[in-house]
Amino acid sequence: MSSSYRKSSRLRVAVAGACAAATLYSFHVGTATAADTYIQPQADLRGEYNDNFDFTPGGSDDSDVYGYIADVQALIGIATQRSDTSIRPRLRFQEYPDRDELQTLEGFLDVRSRYDWERSRFDVLGRYAHQDAYNAEFPGGEFDPLAPTDPTNAGGQALVGETRDRFLLTPEYSYDLTERVRLEVAAQYEAVRFDADSGDSTQTDYDNMIGSGAVGWALDPRSDVSVGAYASKYEATDNSTETEAYGGDIGYGYRWSDVTGIELNLFYEQNDTTDFLPVPGEESTSGWGGNATGYWKGEVSEWKASIGRNYIPTGSGGKAESDQLRIQYDRDITQRIKFRGAGRYEARTALTDRGASDDRDYARADLSLQWMITPTWYLRGGYSYIWQDRESATDSAANNKVFISTGYRGLGRQR
């Protein structure tokens, strides 16, 4: 038995234990403070069919696969007069009968907490994911309610059977100098590790750190602006390369209501990359970026959309320029039937030649209908079209996926 296999097995056990411990702890807290705590469990069993799972140009017999996915999670909320915390442990098991190497257990644990004082506020987001690298590389367009702006794609072409462990911690603190002026400081630490049961991983493990500060000014009760600066450092754990970056940004937000608004930001970033292996060298790149995000909610429908350019850490041995468009639309067709459409497009280009072979254009569209059989039990079906065009491939490839699932979602307090 290989050491990489034993490592993956220990990680699976550790993640399963962490998720179980978080769930048991939340039930204990819920018993002690029922008035301030709620738990919304969810379980989903899905069957799916893929006509080109491996994204082989032109398709192949091996890529024509079907599989089963079981997903169990719980959303736990703990609130006091000054704080609000959400905890979400999740386990996901997938099996494809014709492809033994695709059988995997994934584990996730998300924690988001906020604490308010009279003139200040502290927010922290913590995320851990032990995930099949294939699933991490082909994300959908849906926005995560706990972390809608968190980039889910670490980049790089992963082997089938490879896993990715990602840890993210993002604390933020703001202080109101006056009724209109506030100071903000934030930090981010991200650690990504890859592991392949078959041997060496195709991807590069890395750590990425960001520190930032900003001054915000409320123009009126509905709008505000901010000006800030930040610095970051990307380090490959094999000491082959590192990238130091710094920049400045300006932001603007306007809210027509609590559920309708826009957020805009523009930034300029300088990236200085040093390669230590195989040949020492230095390279500097700079450029503009920015993001525009809009959200709107009506009586029976809801929109979320974002578009922008960012410089993201990847598993390809460096950072990359990422142009993305994401959109999600939800509509209640009847009281029991709900439609969801979500899409994502990304064009990713490495900042240096080191990761250029993993450059790609990627697009995905997800359509689904959900029927609430009872207030807690549902039946859901849908279709996904996934397309990519890699720099290293001879031609583009696409995968058509159809699925049907049934599940249970407990009633929880809307927060």
C-alpha cells in the first residue's frame, strides 16, 4: 500500500471526524440554548450520467460514465444579541461503478462568525475542504450563501483520482471613526495541498497570504465608497517559486434595499515573481483589475451576477490572471416548483511561463427544477453543459451531464 494512499485515508478519516464532531457539538449547544440556536439538516441522493467525463476531444468509451452521489450536511446557526455564527459540516461520497478510481469521500467544514460592538465589528470566515481535484477544477456557477465571493477554482489540470485539501482563514475588523467614516483591516491565509494515490501529484502545493487596509466613507444611508491598499505573497511549498504583490483599490456600493444593490471595485496590482528552480530568474507583471456584482430579489424571482478580473493563486506553480463571469437566477414557478439557472465563464492566463500549459477557457451552465413533495422532502432533476479549451490540449472538449436526485431539507430559521 502506497504512502500517498495511507495519507489520503488518514485525511478522509480526519475530515469525517471533524464534520461529525462539529455536528455533535452543535446539537449540544442547541440543547443548551435552543432559543438562540437552530439546526437545518440536509441529505441528498443523486444519480447522474456523463457523456464525456474525462473531457477527451471527440469523446471516448471510457468517458461515458454514470455514477451515484450521496451528500449529507447541516447548517447550524448560533446567535446572541451581539454575535451571529453559522457552521456547516458536510460529507459527500461519490461512486462510479465502471470507474473504481473515481470512488471518493469528500469532507467540508465552513464556519462564518460576526461579532458587533458599539463602534466596531469583527468578521471571520474559516473553510476546510478535502475534495476530489476533478470536482474542484470544474465548479458550477452557483453562489455559496456563506462565502459568495470566495474563489473556488485553484487552477491547474488535475489527474483523475487526485485530491485537494484547502484551508482558508479570513478575519476582518472595522472601526467607525465617525458616523460616516470607518477604518477596515483584513487578512487572508490560504493553504492548498494536492495528493495523488498513483504517485506524485501533477499540481504544486502552495500557501498564499494577503493583508489589506482601507478607509470607508458613507455618502448617504444607501451608498458608500472606500479606498485601500494591500500586499500578498504566494509561496510554492517545494521552494520552486514565490510571488510578492502589492496594489491599491477603490470601491463603491449602492443599495436600493436590503436585497437589491450593486458593488463595484477597481484595483491596480504589481506582481514580482522569483523562480528558484529549475533556473533562477525574476519577472514582474502589473495590470488593472476590478469586479462588478449585482443582486436583486423580487416576490418570486432572484438574480445574482458578477463579472471581473482578478489575480489568483493556482496549483500550476504561480499566480494567474482570471477573467470571470458568473450568474444565478432563481424563480418560484409555483409554491412547490422552483427553477434555478446558473452559469460561469472563466478565461485563465498564467502570469509567467511556468504555468502557461494550464491556461484555459472554461464555461459551465446548470439548469434544474425542484419539486417540494412535502415542506421538507424534494425531488430534483437537471442538466449541465461543461466546456473547456486548454492550452495543452489539441482541441476543446465538452461534457453533457444529466441528473436526478431526491432528498430531505429540514426547516430552518431564515438568517
